[in-house]
Amino acid sequence: MRKEPVAVVGVGQTKHVAARHDVSIAGLVREAAVRALEDAGLAWSDIDAVVIGKAPDFFEGVMMPELYLADALGAVGKPMLRVHTAGSVGGSTALVAANLVAARVHRTVLTLAFEKQSESNAMWGLSLPVPFQQPLLAGAGGFFAPHVRAYMRRSGAPDTVGSLVAYKDRRNALKNPYAHLHDHGITLEQVQSSPMLWDPVRYSETCPSSDGACAMVLTDRDGATRSPHPPAWVHGGAMRSEPTLFAGKDFVSPRAGRDCAADVYRQAGITDPRREIDAVEMYVPFSWYEPMWLENLGFADEGEGWKLTEAGVTELDGDLPVNPSGGVLSTNPIGASGMIRFAEAALQVRGRAGEHQVDGTARALGHAYGGGAQFFAMWLVGSQPPPG
Amino acid sequence: MSDVLSAPLVVEFPFTRSLGPVQSAFLTGLRERTVLGVRTDDGTVLVPPVEYDPVTANELRDLVEVAPTGTVTTWAWNPSPRRDQPLDTPFAWVLVRLDGASTALLHALDAPGPESVRTGMRVRVRWAAARTGAITDIACFEPYEGAAAGGEPAPHTGEFADPVTGIVAPARLDYTHTPGRAQSAYLAALEGRRTVGERCPACRKVYVPPRGACPTCGVATAEQVEVGPRGTVTTFCIVNIKAKNLDIEVPYVYAHIALDGADLALHGRIAGIPYDQVRMGLRVEPVWVDGVRHPDHYRPTGEPDADYDTYKELV
């Protein structure tokens, strides 16, 4: 029996900001969920199950917050489950929800992800003082910066490429009312002269810390016919994982990422992602990860990703726009960041991305990763239903 | 396994919580000796109140004031109170349905012994002397002889002067951490300033520090292999911001170092060379200081740099 086609008929986000002191966690997730239901033209009673994700419990110090959120998300009397895959969780949460529809377990599923970073301590949560271990000698950026240097060495990329990504994403964010950072006067010179935190990573090339939530309503073919707005159709979705550290791990282009992308393209019938995909929302927490992921995801040959960035191909008006929403570099409620990528890809193929819409997007890729390049989750969505 | 190490690991942090409108009113009310509940769509009065209706999922904002007296609906005796519990003498955990409420609130009942507690007994709030807007503003409940207050609970705006909008929720977890056989052996070797990894019997890769198993092949490792002491900087970054808990002057170099014979880089600080002269391929050796288990840092050996091709698989 074939899988049930899965449609995204509702997308909702909060306005992402540094701190939402005015709402509880329940109030925060509720806002995104209500907006997704409104977009889908549905009520709480139309939802059959709820699938939620957030970063590890340590971040906010509440064990299993999903239990307390059941009332806010209309989940009482329905199945509710939580997905845990570190920074990629927003993506894998959406995929678990999509699989429930594809497998005809449920017809209409609400999926959402959140983080209230202002009330958490991610740095602390990630660096517990484990006895006998040598303490980590650098912050979060210090974990990633050596891999960026390795990429620069391997590819021969000029050291300005990272600043081009940050400048692009921050300008794209100005067109996205939900983005956290809205730096209206930003210039390339400002990015390039911002403090070097973890050389080669500058301050302006790092992601912010945000409070926010993102929600989607996924439904089957019948549900899609009742959608008041065009749906996005899931053409392929996959997850892959690998250990954080192992002998032979390629930190610059992890195999789990390559394999995950290949699986998604195979499902979607994509043979030339560079030509056949119109827009990409990828998880870029530090600017240099754009060229790195362009290679890992098959949009460029090894060592060539930076040339696409440098040539302007990934700009909003380029022929492969990357992160038209402004990306993680402009908005980072950690647990939600992956789902925002998936949701923004859906908005693009639905033609509902507003000012940051890439005209004529028929196929878009949403990408998430996390846990020290350990977990990968991706989906490819299209404006037309999958064939068959 | 007496050579396996073990030590306490305490995970502790004071988290903050924004309350939102309903919990803000509830906790501020306690500060003012007022217990608030919320009326749901079907007329049920929930105490403590919640923001969203458990049945209809609608937003709830219809606050009411209930009495500080109520009835025990069930209980459990706590003979030996632990740190941070409401009372430091034996007490009963009770569910109390306050007069006017439809649901029960969990709290402590101050009673001389379990024989003096029963379901259906009447109790009242004992207010804390100093109240801040927290559930602990109810110090506990105490026995009370009065009859149930009658009538419907009165509507309440939930508005108070100087409302509490957030709380601090200290969290603490106490673990006993043991690094296990393989890492204990690694740590023991470090005492002698030797670095000993383990080789996978299948792929022959040498893991430093060893984990006792190969993450790629999924088989146990046992063959010990001494590596280093010299190694090659495979990649690095220059840290320009001072980390809170580290007493290291910035800028400094944080590097991935592949010790000779190891198939995985470990992490360390590079010193003994100006930070801006560190490069990929730099040959380094550990510098030990007395009383510290791990190398303090690594310094250049003076050898020629390693050729990129010799370590590129380790980057």
C-alpha cells in the first residue's frame, strides 16, 4: 500500500525576540499553535494528535514540559509525544508528525517546537562539570570554529565568505516580520569589522539567543482539499544520525548529512538538486556553515560551495536562494530553529512567505542538524502533490 | 572493579520562569492572602488555576476567589521530611479541596501523627509570615473545626498592586558519576604522564580517550596502546572572549591535537608560541604541571610542520 500524501496546511510562528517575559511557556507555544490553526482554518477539535519538540530538558530545567503543555495545545484525550534530537529536533519532530499522517495512523496532526532561551541556560546545559574530564576550553563558538578553519583550508575559500552569508541573512531577516534580529542599518563593513570571538568566527557571524515557537498543521489528501490556502506537499523526508566523535568523522561534511540528503532526493525524484530545488532553508548557526552545507547537501561539489555564496547565487534574488527568512543567524530559539526551517520551506512553496517570498518556488528544502553534527533531519516540499 | 573511579556530579541552576497572566494572579494573590481559582467553560473551578481549559482548550481568564478553608480528599504520611520540603517535622502530604473549588491542591498538613489525619477532615491555610508571591506563601495547612463555607466563589479581577510576574525555580540534581573501566585506565595512566588509548579489534583505530567500545564497529575495545606524547595540531581557533569559569588570559589558542598513533584528535590549549603564529600542522608536546591530571597545555616541539596529507583524515 502506498503512503498517504502529506500536506502542510497551517504554519504559525511567534515574533521571535530575546525575551518573552509576558508569557509562560504554555502561552508561548499556544501563540504559534493558534496561528497555525488559523492558517489551516481548523479548530482544536480537528486535531487528532500533537507532536512536540524542544532542546534537551536541561536548557530550561523542566523535565518533560510537554506534560504541562497538554492543556495549552488541546492535547487532552489525544496522543501527545515528544521528540528529542538536540538542535535538529524541530526538523525531526515535523518528520515524526508527517510519518504519522503518511502511515494513516492519524489524519491531522499538530506539530510544534519551542525554546524560551531567556529562561534557560543553554551554555550551562551543554557544559556540565563532569568529574575527571578536562573542561572544555571554549564556548559554543569554540566548538564550531575549528571546523570552519578546516573547511577554509580544505576549500581554499577566501576569509570574507562568512561575512557575505551573515550580511545576506541579516538583510533577508528585514523582510521577515517574525525574525528576531532586525538590524536596519547593517552594512557588510560592519559585519567584517565586528569583534573576532573565536577566530575565524566573528560576532556578527553567530546566531542570537531567542524566545520563540513554531507550529505546523499536517494533514492527509482529504484534509488538503479543505485547506483555505494552497498546501505544501511533502515529497521526501529523512533523518540520519552518527556519533559526535569517531575516528574518521568528517566534521566539515558529515556522512550522516550527505546520506540524509541523498535519501530525501531519492524519495522526491531529485537528481540535480542545484537545478531542481528553488529555495533552501538550512540550519546555519555560524555563517560559514552555508558553504559547508551547500556541499554536504549536494548543491556544490566538495570545495566549491563558497563559490555559490560569493557569486550571489544564494541571495534572495539569486538562482538558489538560501535562508530567505534570515535563517538561524537571525533567529535562534534552539528547539524551534529546525522546525522554522521546515516551515519556511513550506511557506515558500505555498507562496505565503510574504516579503521574503522567492517567486515561483515549486520545490524547497528544509534542513536541520544538531548535537555536534550528530543528528540530521530534512524534508523536501513541493507546491504540487507527489506523483502517483 | 576497585580501580574504577567514582565522584559526585552536582547539576544545579536557578532557572527563571515568566508566569503569564493566570499564574501571576495566583501567586500574587497568595502574597495578599487570597487564593484564586479559575472557572472553566463548564463551570468547574480549578485551584490552582490553569491558563487553558483541559476539556475545550479555550483560554481561561475567569478568575474567582475561593476560601482559605477546605477538606482533605486524600493524604499520605511523610515520616522523614527531606531538605526543602514545607515542614521539617513529620507531616502529611494532602490534597485539599478548598471551599468553593472543584479540584484539590497539593500541600503539606501539619499534624502530630498519621492517626490524627483522615480523608474528609477540615483544614485551613496557615500563611507564611513573610510572603513573596510563591506557593510557599502557604506555609502549610492545619486542622480546622469550622464547617464548609457555602455559596459560589466570588469573581476576582486578579489585579493586585505590584504583581509578581516571574519566579526563580532552583533546580538541583545529584549524581554519582563513574567514568567506567576504559576511562579509569586512561586516567590512571595520566597520573604517570602517559597517554594510553585503546585499539578497536575490528577497524584497528586507536581511540584516545578510550570509551571501552568502538563507536563505528560497535565492538568492545581492550588492547591498550600508548600514544604521543607528541602530536600535530589538526585545526584550531583563537579564543578572544573570556569564559566565565576559566582562568585563562585571552587571546589563547584552542586546538584539536592528533597525538602520534591516535586516530582521533583530542582538544587542548596551545601556548609557548604567540597565538597568531599557531598553524595547522604545528608539531606540539604536552606540558604537565604538578597536581593536575591533564596536560596544562601543549607547546611547539620545534620540529618541522606536519604535511597536510599526513593528518587531513583526522581533521
